[in-house]
Amino acid sequence: MDVVLGVLVLPVVVDVVLGLLVLLVIVDVVLGVLVLPMEVEVLLPVLPSLTLLDLLQSALLLLVTLKMLVLLMALEMMLDLLAQSVPVIVLVFSAATVLLSTFSEKRKDY
């Protein structure tokens, strides 16, 4: 029963958690793209010391955030593949357990 529950629940939990992580990264990217330029426009008259270096740092932050999004999506795809192969892994593990128990019972007979 636990094995069946794990096979049914694990893919759903993985999808929900990774979906929330991807959603958080998307919100972060959208806020970085939409809000940051507005802040720069508001701050330009106030802070004349805003330099090209500050803009490059913001662009680098956006690039790192996009890279993290791609990595999270790749991780989600790998975990989806793993979740799809869980029944196969459980069957192989069950077969190995049965074979080991069979051999250990035969050893006890000797």
C-alpha cells in the first residue's frame, strides 16, 4: 500500500513544488523587468550618480535569474522523468527483494 501511495503521490508533490519554484522565478523575472526600469526612470533625476556599472549589475542579475529559471525547468523535466520511471524502479526493487529472499531461504535449507 505504501509503495502504491508513494508512486501516486510522489509525481504530484514533485510537480507542485517545482511548479511553485518556477512560478516564483517567473514573478521575480517579471518584477525585475517591469519594476526595475520604472525605478531607474524615477531615480535618474534624483540620483545622477547612477552609472553604467549599476545598469550592468541589474542586467547581470536578470541574466542570472533567467539562468536559474532554465536550470529549474531542466530539474523539473529530470524529476518528471524520474517520477515516470518510479514504477519501474519499484518493480525492479521488488523483484530483487523476492530473489534475495528466495536465495536466503534456500541457504537456510542447507
